[in-house]
Amino acid sequence: MLLNETKSLQSKHAGKHKSQAINTDNGSALMNFNTVDDCRRELTAANNTIELLRSQLHDKERIIQLLEMQLQK
């Protein structure tokens, strides 16, 4: 009975004073414990993404150059 009364008091207190840390749920705490192999795979994937983006940027810069050359004619 005492535990229920305490919980009820905490809920009322949390309702009146939102800044208190009693009965609050402000997000999630996810912890990932990656292995070295997981990190290597993520690094490889990130490097592949970077290379793809660099290639796309180079292609777009080349298209801009070609369009500028056509405008100058």
C-alpha cells in the first residue's frame, strides 16, 4: 500500500512541476556495443558513399562547365 501511495504522490508532483525528473520520459537511451568488424563495415560503407558523392559532384561540375561553354558561344 505504501508503494502505491508513493507512486501517486510522485505522479501528482510531476504533473504540477514539469521540470522535475520524477516520472518523465524525454526520449530513448539506446546504446550500441559494436564490434571492430561492425565498425570496419560501417567505415567501408561510409567511404563508398563518400566516393559516390564525389563522383556525382564531379559529374555535376562537368555539366555546369559544358553549359557555360554553350552559353559563351
